Amino acid sequence: MNTMYNTIFINGQAFNCYIDMSLKELLHYLELELDSIVVEHNNHIIHSIEFDKTFFKSQDKIEIITIVGGG
């Protein structure tokens, strides 16, 4: 079986993902709470309704910021 991968960068760290993996699938794989993060894909903020429509090319850059509440 010949599986294809893209190497992308998540918060500056290289990460190999399946070539057909969506942003939403990636975030679930990383076990992130979708309601408490902000995602930037190649310098553009991605709205959560676009997570399942966003796919990667090799060398794409993803920045994930976790929102923490407190009082």
C-alpha cells in the first residue's frame, strides 16, 4: 500500500499528515477542543465553519492558539 503524505508545519514543528486530511480531521487527531482555539493557515485566520473544507499542501504553515478563560 502506497500512502501519500504532506509535510506541514504546526506552530513551527514539522508534521506529516495524510495528503487528503482536512484541517478538522487534523484538529481532532491532535485532540483539540474546536470551540476554544483559533487557527491560522498560511497567515489567514480560518473560521471554524471552514475547518472541514480546508486541506493542506506540502510546506503549509498552521498556527494554533488555544483560548484560555479565567477569572
